[in-house]
Amino acid sequence: MRTDTTSYTVRLSPDGPWAELDAWGPHGCEDGPSAFDWSRRTHFLTSADAAPAEYLPYGMRPFTGSDLVASRSGRERGVWWEFAGAEETEGSLRLAFTDDVLGLRTVLCYVTVPGTDVVLRWTEHTCTGGEPLRLERFDSAAVNVPAPDGVRLTYLAGQWSQEFQRTQLDLRRGTFTMGSVQGVPGHAYAPWLAVQDRTAPQDGPSPAYGVALEWAGNWHITAEAEPGGAVRVRAGRVPHEGAVLLTPGDTLTTPRLACAFSPDGLDGLASVQHRYGRRLSGERLHRTRKVLYNSWEATGFDVDAAGQLDLAKAAADMGVELFVVDDGWFTGRTDDTGGLGDWYPDPKAFPEGFETFVAEVRALGLDFGLWVEPEAVSPGSRLHSEHPEWVYRIDDRPARLVRNQLLLDLGREDVQDFVVGTLDRLLTTYDISYLKWDMNRPPTERGRPGAGPADRTDLDAAHVTGYLRVLDHLRTAHPHVTVEGCAGGGGRVDHATLARTDVVWPSDNTAPLDRLRIQFGFLHAHAPHVMSSWVTDAPGVFDPRPRSLAFRFVTAMCGVLGIGADLRAWNPEQRAEAARWIARYKEVRDVIHHGEAHLLGTPDDATCGVQYDAQDGTRAVVAAFSTGRLDGAPLVPGRAARLRLRGLDPAARYHAPHTGAAYTGVHLLHYGLPFTWTARHDAELVELVRQ
């Protein structure tokens, strides 16, 4: 299978009935002996355990990591299948394997994604016998990387308010695993992993392999350094109940795994991921992501029409295009103990009516947006009193509150219908063009009394299916509405969500230096046009380290610009500076959102940045930051800091219209773009126009 610049070659193994990887890399890498060829000597292993298998079940692969564990009632676990044929079309491949004794047909599915270097892989399992099958593990796929001396794993780890921290680990032997059982991808790990040779340079060309799982529920990615100099990466769903029953005639389809390759290291791999992310957005990619103002950090739950309009007027005067009212607009929501589920505007907060309030915001030239948390319910709400059976619960066990709320069982069709009806009512009654969907607690007592045996319900998959069904409905019924995905910050950022939303909220932490590090990690796996970022007051609630208003704006301009500060407290000079930054952002956001992004250095460096190149090569935009100390005596001799740019034409000349400076491409590539930092000048946005 061939992508834009790479090939992925699969063969049937000479050692048994399974498929194995022959080559994965640049076009032509398949010509020659496979890097996975081995001596065929095994000691205390089977051939299947040593093979670079694309997918193998427990039974055939009993010792090293198996990808499928299945059984039938009264029988031992294990699958022993035979090859049952291949179907190949342009850009796709299907390999079928059957176990007639167990009653299982498994199809390995491959599809190349045009315009990218991504191969999508997933698996379809069909119960062909007369009895149900019990699936304890059903990964989406496995990929193999040759690694005679081990690999360097790069992944995105953290916690709430510290999501997407780029983390690296050398794996020479053993197993590394990460994942979530919180019903969402979670704050601790993102469902993305990059693999390189352990000796590869940190920032330079080297083969890099990446996988990302398209699943908004429980998941795992596991890397195993196997005997014989290879690393095998498996990824897939994790069933909440520990196993799923597959009834006769039914097919279980696993989530898709996006497998990416670049010869140009992590920076090149990020470019591949960004191109794929733009494909996920489809035609919505070309929708302008408007500069927004969100009122949460300014007012919290203290929401009323007069205060919100004051903020909206100040935002409009600075050039903001969209005003979003966050939590606190609905009945019973004076704090986080009530109101969720009763999605009606509070008449006390909007005495002239919510429709009038929305019209007044729009009269300022602003679009209007609203925050919702459709999966949540407050114990004292009317919804909960009418439908206590709609929440996750276990009979005879206490219901645990997280953030003073419970979670609706969105796997139930009646709950889905309620959420769809609620959103339809809001979006048709009021002139709303932006919806922020939040989720602020994981499922805890995750049961559904009366649904039958636990392993028949598959609650995790049911919830994800319900969530995606509602998002699909929004896309179809309200295509004009921009949807932002949020789960207490970056708790639900995955390809399934990104395919159905327009932007996502990477973290609740907007402190500038923290946010820079969060966004640095985020951009390894996801494109700038989906990364929502705000300018907020400093010092904020997370990090008191000082940074200028310019630093906060340039940081937020690296994705989709928003403002969350209390504008009523800003003086005229701050408002004027903000207006200038917003105007500059509008000049370059098409390059930031649709261009090729390069990460220049890391936030650990005293100077770092992000470079965005227009698709036609006519412009480049560089966001640069000073992350070092801002006080103390200047260093001698005080030369300018420099960022070496990438991807420019060495023979071309580039002009910076805002400063008048001019450079040759070779100068910017060899010496770099100069920056003279001071305590008051700690960030800069440079536009370069090719002459």
C-alpha cells in the first residue's frame, strides 16, 4: 500500500497462517531484504511469538503480546485460525482469518488516506458459530518497528491543568503501557505515541513512526520490546466490564488506528499528523475560526445580562468576533452544586429575556455562543427527580458525587434523545452559532441495573456511540454551529472527537508559560486549527510567573485565538494593545490554521517558537518566545537570540513587513531569525513574505 511518500508492505508469513510486516517507510524501502527477517531460531518461544505479526490471537501467540483473547463458554481461551482470503482495491486491503472450531471470523482492514502518509487500520470480528463468544481483548492493530538497540518513545502525559506534556522514554527491553479507564481518553495520557530509534537525534531527520487511536472512551497503547531486536506497538479499546459478549451473527468493529511515518523525525511526524487532522475536519477546515471572548474567568457563576453585555461591548471594541457565555447562565446554577440538566436560561439573570440578551450581543457585531455540559446532572435538578434511572448507578451501592454532580448514561437511547432534544431546542430558539460541550467528571459507579449481565452491556462503547451520535446530529441538523470539545480541559481529545468538532480545549490552564508547554506537546499530535487558546489575566490561578500581554497574545495566536480575561479591569493602553494583536492575528490566521507547522526548539530552551509556512510558500509566520529569566543584568556581549527556521527556499529573499527587515532564505536557515529580548519584550510575531 502506497501513501503520498511512503509504502506499507504486508505479506503472509512463511511460518504460519498470519500476516506480518515486510516493510514500512519511504517509497522503495520494500525493495530488498526485509528488516524483519530473522533466523527462525526460537528458544522457549513459538514462531508466532517472534514474528513481526500484524495481528495475532492468544493461542497462536501464547507468550509475547497477543492482540485478541477470545473464548466460548466451557472452553479454554484461544484462537487458532486459518487464512481465508484477501480483498484488495485501490488504497485498501482486507485479510480474512477464520477459526471454525471457535466460530470466529476476523478481518484485518487497511486503508490509505489520500494527501497524507497515514494508513488506517482496524479489525472486524464476527461470531460465525451458534454460541456467543467472549472477547477479553480485541485490539485495533499492532505495528512493528525494527529496533536492534531499543527505541525512544515519545508520548504526551500529565494531569488536569498539565495536559500534553511531551515525555520521552528509552525502551531497550520490557513493556511500556498507557491508557485510560475514565470513560474518556483522560488528562493523564493522550492516545498517541511516537517511536524512533533510541540513538536518533532529538531534533533532526530520523525515521519516526506514530500511532493514534480514534476512540473517545477507555483505551490503551502498549509498546513491547520483543526478543530479536524489534518493538511491537498494540492499541485498542479497553472494555469496562473486562470482556464483551459477541452474539451469533454479530460483528464487532474496533476503533481505527492511524499509523503514520516520516523520515524527518518528530517535526516531520507532526506535519503528517497535521495533514491528517485537516482531512478529519473535511469541508469545515475552511470555516474561519473566529476570535472569541469567553466570560468564565471574568464572572464565574455570577452571570447576568448587564455584566455580560459590559464584557461583550469591551470585546467588540477590540475586534473580537464571537462572545461565549460559559457556565452559570441557566436556572439553579449559582455555584457548582445545582442546575445541571435543567437547561433553561435563568429569568433572574436575564430579566428582559434570553432572546433579547442574545440579540443585544449580536447587535454589537458579535456572534453568540453558549457553554453546555449535556452528560451531567445535578442531584437536586428537576431532571434527576424525574429520571433518577438515567444516571450510572449500581443497586444497593452509594452514588458518588464528583464536582457535586452525577453522570448521565449516554448509552441509553432515551438519554441520547433527551440531549438531542435539549440542544435542538436551544439552537433553534436562540440565535446561537457556537456551542462549547464540556464534561467535568468521569463515570464512577458505572452500572445500568436491569440491563442484564454486566459483560453483555459494553457500557463504555455504548456511551461513546451515544456521544458520537449526538455530535453527528449537531453536524447534520445545525451545520452552521461551531462546536468546541472540552472535558475539564483536554480530557477528551481524540480523532473521533476531532472528526466531529471544530476546535478542542487543550487545558483549563491558561498561565502563559504553562500553556506554552501544553501547546508544544499538543502540536506534536494535533493541528493548530483545532487548538483553542485564550489570553487571560496574569498572574492567573495556576502560575504567577510574570509574562507580558504580548507573550500571552502570541501564545494564544499559535492556534485559535480567544480571550478570557476580565476586560472591565483592563486600562485603555491594554485594550489598545489587544486590538493591535487581534488585527495582526486576523492578517495571518489563514497561514497558522492551514500552513505547515514546525516546532522550533522546546520550552526548555531560553528561546523557542513555532513556524507556520503557507501552502504556496509565499509567506511564513513565526511565533517566538523568551522563556528564560526576565530580570538581572544583561549578558555580555548581548548578542541577539536566534531561531533557525525550516523549510524555506535558500535562494529566495524574505521581507518582514511589520519591521522592514529583509533576509535571504539561506541566512534564516543557517543563522536564524534574530530576537533581542528584554523584560518588556519577551515574545514576538514575525511575518515573512517571499519576494
